Amino acid sequence: MDAQQRTIAEECTAASEKDRMSFPQVLGALAGAGFEGYFADLRRTVKIYYLPDGESIEVATGGETPPVAEAFDSAAVGGAVRWAQAAEADYCYKGFCERIMAAGCMGYLVSLPGRRAVYFGRTGEMHVEHFPNR
């Protein structure tokens, strides 16, 4: 992994958290830098960005988070995703994370080649969101 890729991963994390980049913009930047996806660990407050050759970089995310609810509510996770996709004026990434954590989501995996995000709970329940067609 080169220095530019590290910088892009760090910038994508910071820009998401400060609502300076949308999810599609983050995906474009990561794809342009050669990443194939990332894992957001909401309990540990880190994101791990992966390259196709197996290299990765871990980037700390912002501060404290609420606890993850015990029960996984796939419909509520889907509702939070729809809120994010609608790009409503009240949307913020922190609020999105709070909503999915309240719905029992402990993390999510984003796959660029698979064009999907997989949200999962403590006991392995999942909610899969395919990226909208371009």
C-alpha cells in the first residue's frame, strides 16, 4: 500500500464523518485508489480498508458511540439506508450509525466488486443492500 492510498482511506473516513462526502463519492474515491472494499466495526470505532492483494489499513473513526442493541431489526436497518439514500436535509453519517446501532447492527462490510453493503448483528443476522443502478 502506498502513501497516497493511505491518505485516501484516511480522507474518506474523515469526510464521511464530517458529511463532506456522500457514500457514492467515497466509493468512487476508494475505487479510484484501487481499494476493493472496507469493513466498518461500529463497536470498535474503526474502518478497515482492503486492497485486492490482501493489504489493509485500519483507520480510527470518531469518538464515542451508543451501545449496539441486542436484537437485530433488518427493517430498521433498511429504513436507515433509505434515509441515507434520500439525502434529506437532516441526514448525517453519525445519525445513520446511531440508527443502525439502535437496530442491532454491530458492523457492515462494503464490497465494491459485489456492489453491496452487508449489515450484521451480534448473532449473525444480516441485511444486504445492493448498490442502486447508476
